[in-house]
Amino acid sequence: MSKQPRTIELCRVLALVALVALGLGCAAPSAYFDNRGRSDVGSGGVRRITITTPKGKFQVWTKRVGNNPKLKVLTLHGGPGATHEYFEVFDTHLPAAGIEYYYYDQLGSAYSDQPDDPSLRTIEHYVDEVEQVRAALGLDKDNFVLLGHSWGGILAIEYALAHPEHLKGLVISNMMSSIPAYNTYAHDVLMPAMDPKALAEILALEAKKDYDNPRYEELLVPSFYVQHFLRMPAEQWPDPVQRAFAHLNKKIYVPMQGPSELGASGVLEHWNRMPDLKKITVPTLVIGARHDTMDPKHMEWMAGQLPHGRYLYCPEGSHLAMYDEPDTYFSGLIAFLHGL
């Protein structure tokens, strides 16, 4: 039997020990699982946080994993209106690296309160909500890293522009800095690459606004989702991804993102922060992927615009590169976090 797998695993262990010894933000195992003084011990790290809005007080769901005073990552899921669930793949990678991280369902998502109020479906609301969650969790500029994926990337950019004084670092995963630029990419690159017959039928259904027709999703799964969202057969999609899809709140998603999967409209239609990237001065990692729904070249450009930007490219990945190219995704993410 080949000794190569054991050699690789030994190298990984030695690398982890070296990181601990060098103090690069990687907590020793005993310290990582030390829950003394934590108010969420009896709930397995789960904590419901009360937020205040113009429409009253509501609660949002969070869950802490691990303990590291110097490195705390708050995750912002996509959608809008999806859930934290697809981030559960982080459990496979971040604990061994000693990184404390938080799952969080934004208001309107499945694990949090779901007020049916259109006035709360704004970028401004969600930025303020993140700030209230940050304060409640006790995160600050000495340890606080914000990681936003997809719509969460929009929210992360907006938070970094509004509250840079609280951040230690920022991660923008699989999100462009302009919805008009994304719509152009979807129209000029993604759509022409689709099967012409499937695309014609999808566009015909969209023209009739027949988005709830089962045929719409039936066409999108093989011709779009499996190509650009998660590159594996849909029936093999991991359980956390399937649960996140099943829990999508369309009362949030459709008004903000729009009903079409071949572009964005709604509240986000004209969102554009390309000119403002230079104002984000905290160390920032931008993650893109070759097969992503988002333009990887645009995301590389973003990293160049950020004063302290870095680009992580996943050549075999898609929008959920943490699943279809995990080695590249997590090795790059962990190296960035330990370097802060």
C-alpha cells in the first residue's frame, strides 16, 4: 500500500502545529473548545439576537463554532432570503485551523423571524442588522472578519463602507461589485453558452412571467445550475445545499433579486460599488471561480482596486466553489485569515 496519503496527512498536521507555534491566529485544540464564560454553552453555540428596526424588534439566529479571541468570522449567506445552511461545509475545514466562526440567518430567513414587511427589504436595513449582530456578539477591529458569499458579498461590501472601524478583515466570495455588470455578463457570456433550445424555452417562460411553472426549474437545473452554481449532478448535491435551497424565502428573494435566474432585477438592479472599492482599506480577499455565475475576471479586477486586496481563483469551481473545489477554496481562505 502506498504511504503517500499518510505522508500528506502528516504534513498537514506538522503545518498546523507550526501555525500554532508561530501564533498566526490558530488556536490550540484545548483553547479552541474552551467554552468558559460563554453565554451560549447550554445551546451548543446557538444564540438568538434581538435587533431593533423601525417596524419593531425581531430576533435573528446565530451559532458560534469554536473559540479564538484573535480571529472571529461572521458569515453572510446568499439569496437574499437563503439560509446559513450551505456554509456548514466550513465545519469540515475551519475548526482544524483554529478559526472561530459564526453562522447567522438574516432577518426573513428560515431560522430567524420572518416579518412580511416590504420596508425591511433594503440594503440599508441589512447593513444595520449586521452592525447590531456584530455588537451583540462582541466582535471588534482586533478580531472581526466579515465573510459574505453571493448576496452576502454585496452586504459585506456595504458594511465595510459603512463601518470600516470595526473590521479586521473582509472576504467577498463569489460576488461582483456591480449588478449591471453582472447582468451584462449573464447576457453576453452565460446565456450564449447554454443549450439554445433550453434557453429559448426558459426565455419564453420568463416572457410570460411563468416562473412557478415546474418546467422552468426543470430546464434550469441541467442547463444552468449544474453548470454554474454547483458542478455535480443535482441529485448528488450535499444535504446542506439542498436544505438551503428548500428554505429559500421567495418573499425576500424575488423582490430583491428578481424572479429570473438569468440576471438580477428588483431592489438590487442598479446596485454598483465599482467606484467605491478603493475606499475599503481593510485587508480583503476576493474569491472567484472559472464556472461561476459571476464573472471571474471582474472579481480579479476588484481585488486590484482594493488597496489591500488579494484574489483567490478556483479554476474548477462554480458559484459554490467551497463544495466543488474545496481544497483551493479553503487553503486560500485559511491562509488569508491566518495572515491577518
